[in-house]
Amino acid sequence: MYVDEEPLDQKINRAIQEFQDKDADLVILTDMFGGSVNQKLMKLIDMSKVKVLTGINLPMLLEILTVNNDELDADRLNQIISQGREQMMFVNEYLVNADLEDDF
């Protein structure tokens, strides 16, 4: 969001307007809860067509990009978040406990 001189509020408002004109839901992904972008976007949560997710990792992003937009309801988004959490691990400990003969 900070790649040019355009104020963040203007970028957000433009994106929301584009999606409102299309009568589509807007799913916004942020990296860090409480970060500057996330704080600005949290003000939009009361909008029924805007969904803000934070703490996103690559598997979650890929899943969201491959799901049909009309399937991204609260239940599906929570399922994606749960699956994303399962992808997080401390690999060193995993390898100590894993049977190295097993496939990943």
C-alpha cells in the first residue's frame, strides 16, 4: 500500500468504490493485525460487502485466489484461516519427530 505517494485513504476508498460499483464483495488481506494498513481497514468491517483478513500466509492467499467469489462467505473464510494455521510449524522440531522415511 505504500509504493507511491498516493495517500492510503485514497487507495482504500478507490478500491471500495470499484467493488461497490460491481456489486461484489471485497476481501482485503493484510499481513499483520494492528499494522498501519490493518488499522485503517478495520474501520470498514461494519460494511457488509467488505471482509478484512489479517495474518495471511501464502497457502491462505492461494486458496482464496482459487475459490469462487460467491463461495467466500464467513464459514469458508474461517475454514481457510484454520487450514492456514495448520501450515505453520517449526520445521526443526517436526523433522526430529518425523519418520524420515515417510513422505511429506
